[in-house]
Amino acid sequence: MKYLANPTETKAVLDYFGFDTKKKFGQNFLIDENIVRKIVAGAGVMKDDGVLEIGPGIGTMTQILCESARSVTAVEIDKTLMPVLETTLSAFDNVHVINDDILKCNIKELSEEFNSGEPFKVVANLPYYITTPIIMGLLEGPAGEGLVDSITVMIQKEVADRINAKPATKDYGALTLAVEYYSRIVKVADVSAHCFMPRPNVDSTVIKLELYKDKAVKVKDEKFLFKLIKAAFAQRRKTMVNSVSAVTDISKDDIRKALTEIGKDENVRGETLSLEEFAKLSDIFSLRTVL
Ligand code: SAM
């Protein structure tokens, strides 16, 4: 079989179908077979796995996923790619291509229909314009319902840096803490812009999120924890006392007391607090107040 993950084959397929890549769908196709194999290996895809691929494009990574997994469910928003995928994936009987927007898909139904209700391994070269909504949508929804057991994705290096950031750095923020709450983060590879057609303006990184069965920290009120985190980073130069009192009924005095209770200075800024510290504060406040 001819693999598509090289410039010659990709160009041949695009020319044959008269297909022009669409910027609005973030279409940057992979043209480096080593990278594709690295992503699939990094995802730990095994013969008995059901994979959910987001945005198969012309089927470049799908081919290798089909060879490696039991089945592949591939969700692609672009209707004009359907005839392309029918051709490029014709050698495989373990692939289901769905023409839909991943943000509107019911993953439970996909799992029941195509993966015997088992959790998917999600693998994707994500469209950059919706990286964060896709990752957060999976973590807050299907992952929590046991429908996803890992998420291996190529994303902009800059977003990967934000996900991987340490407290008190400029990249550290609500996204870092949200991803950390749900998963263990493993960096798989950095990928140069040369590995795509057309070439994007940014470099990319592949990360794997291994979902925890329980969350990284245990809190009494998960919604409250995230309200606190959001408040802390809404204006990151503000002290915790000012950020939290601006969006809750908690008095400045109570906030100061809670900070002292967790061993922090009363002028501390949220951007320096770890997930564990946010969790401790969240529990102290949830006991004392109603938001
Ligand atoms: N997997 C292919 C590859 O690696 O060559 C294509 C990756 S390309 C970066 C992103 C793909 O996601 C495109 O095929 C694009 O049409 C598709 N896409 C964009 N938005 C989508 C959405 N909301 N739901 C499903 N697919 C989407």
C-alpha cells in the first residue's frame, strides 16, 4: 500500500481530487511518515484498541492507525474530503468515517455504535483553530464518563507550553490547571513546520494526556474549584484577595485567613498557586460560604 505521509503522495492525492486545503478548517496535512509513526507509537495504540481520530484529513494518519488498532472511528467536518477518504482508506474494513463536527458529536453514541461501548484512545493532528475547546470538551465530558482513556494530540507548541507550565511562569494559567486536574501529561515529540503541507506558521508539539481514574486532587465542589481558578487568572496581576472578593461573596478577611491557613502570604497572586493549593482553598471556602 502507498502511504500518504510524504510530499509526493499527498500532492498526488490533492491534485487527483482537485482539492484545495481550507484554512478555515485548519487543514495542514502531515507529510512525514516518521512523525506519524511516532504519534501512533506515542499514543500506545495496540491491536485491541478502538481509536477515535479527530480530523483525518486525506487519511494520512488514519492509514497507520487502521494497521495498528482494532478499529478506527474518524470524525471529519469537511464534506468534500469524504470521497477522498473513501478512496485512500479503501483497503481497510476497520474504519468508520463520520462527516461531522467533533464539537457536536455524541462520543457515547460513537463508542456504543463503533467501539462496543469501550473507551476510545483519541489520536489527532488537531485543527489549530479549536485546539483548546476540543481538549477541554473531551476532558470535561466524555473522559469523565469513562468514554476516553487517553488523548494524544498534535497541537501548537505554544499551547503545549501553556499546558505544561509551572506556577509563576507566564504560560501558567487556567488551561494548565484544568489539564493537570484530569490527566498526567506526557510529551511525545516536537514537530517542525516542515512536516506539514501547507506549512503552518507555528511549530507543533505532540502530547499525550493519560486520564486519571480519579482526579489529581479531591475537592468537595469541583465547580467551585474552577470558579476560583478562573477568578485568579481573569486578572493575573491581582492578588488572590482582590480576585476572589471581586467574583464571590467571600470577605477579604476570610480570604486572608484561608491563605494563612494554607501557609501563604496574604498578598499572594493566584498565578503562583499550585493545583493542590487551589484545591485546599476551594475546600476551605466551600465549607464557609455559598457562592
Ligand atoms: N489528520 C490529518 C493529517 O494529519 O494530515 C489532517 C489534520 S488537519 C491539521 C485537521 C483536520 O481536522 C482537517 O482535516 C480538518 O478538516 C478537520 N477539522 C477541522 N475542524 C474540525 C471539526 N470541528 N470536527 C472534525 N474535524 C475537523
